[in-house]
Amino acid sequence: MAPSAVEIVNFVEMARESPMRGDGPGMALLMLPFLLCFGLPAAVLGTLCAVLPTLSLADWAGRRGGAGRDAWWRVPVAAGCWAAVVALWPAAAGGGPGTWWWAWLCGTAALSTVALLTRWALSRVRPYRSLLGAGLLSVAAVLGTGSLAYGTGLVDEYAPPRVHASDLAGTWNDGRGGTLRLDPDGRAVAVGTRGDDSEPDPVDRGCEGSGTWRFEPDDNPWLQHVAIDAGGCWPGEWTLGGTAGRPKLNYAYGDPDSPDWYVLTRSR
């Protein structure tokens, strides 16, 4: 089920606004060896601590209630009880009641799905083969459904808006008092701009200055960028993001493999 979950997450991320292009569902296939090697202990632990107790609780409740083992709907009820207890941890960590609600809902759905699949497999002659077959079918079904949704245009993959240099002229702000003004003549003026104060990066120490800017178009919207030199504040390139009605300028800093982003939004 882990590769299926990775596929679903990657398909959803393809449609969400992001400062950088996602890896896509193919990442699930690349991660498959890792999931099999390092995810197996976690899967065994989850089976012993969650799945089997859920099935045992549902079976016990069915026998006590006279419904027997055919009362499949008792499995989600039992899963909800386990999820309610587990959800107390993120809620107590500072998330509050709202976090508990979402943790309970997601935990109940995930545990119910796995427990019902396990319940079905245990009734088969070869349960392990049945589980493996169901898992492979799940991976294929998610890949096929997601590819069909994007291929037919039912769901659109996110892409940065295509812009012209004239669309970028104006004032941009970071939502924390910092502004960047890009004039039509190519002049750039930064006032109070800064990134995440917790990172020891030059962009985080604050910067004010003036200089120049230029737009570098590209047929691929992910490759179009803006080069800004406002007093040497940001070496490198800014990428485009947001939407056509609300464009954004994104600057990556920190770890190149998992960067933080300083985002400026066009003022209306």
C-alpha cells in the first residue's frame, strides 16, 4: 500500500501550486526498493500494533453482539477507536482539537482500508499471494487513474504563468513589510526584504538597495526566470510562480536538494 500512497501524493502535488516542479508518480517506482527494504519493519510494526488489534477488536465485538465475523462494518468502527487514541499525540503536541480531528479522520480511513484488505486476504487460501496481488493491482489502478485524469485534461497539471517583462513591472511584497519595486526601465529597488530569520543565509539578514533587473523568457514556463541585482541582495535567479492573476517571484536558498523559498507576491 505504501507505493500506492506515494503515487496518490505525487499525483495530488502535480496539481498544486508549487515553486518547483514535482517528481510525479514515477517517484513511487524509484522508491519501491527503499520502501521494500526499509519500510518492511515499519509495516510489520504497524500490523502488530494496529491492524491485528483492530481485527481482533472487531471480531470480539461481533461475537459479543451476536453478529459474528460477517459484520465487516465493525472493522472501521474499531479502527476509529484506535485512531482516536493515536490522534491524541499530535493534538497534545500543540495541534489542538482541529489537528486531532484530521488525524483521527485520516487514521481511521487508512487503518480501515488496510484492515479490511487484510480481513479479506485472511479468508483466502493463499493470503500472502492475495495481499501481494491486491497491492500490485492497487499500484496499477492508481497509476492508470491518475494518468487518465491528467491525460484527458480532467485535472490540469500546475505550471507557472507565462508572463512578459511588462507584466513584472510594479511592486512586490513578502507579506512581512519587505517590498521590491521593479520599474519598467529595468531599475530595481528593495526595501526591508528578508527571508526566514532562522536560516544563516545572506538573504535572511535583511537587504535594502537598488540595482537592475531583467526577465529571461523561455518556452518552458518552469525555466523562465528573473535576474535581480538590487545591491547584491540575491545572487542567482528568481523563478515565476503563482497564477496569471496573482503571480509570484520565488527565490531558493539553503539546501539545494531541499531548498527554502523566499516568496514575493505582486501587489494589487
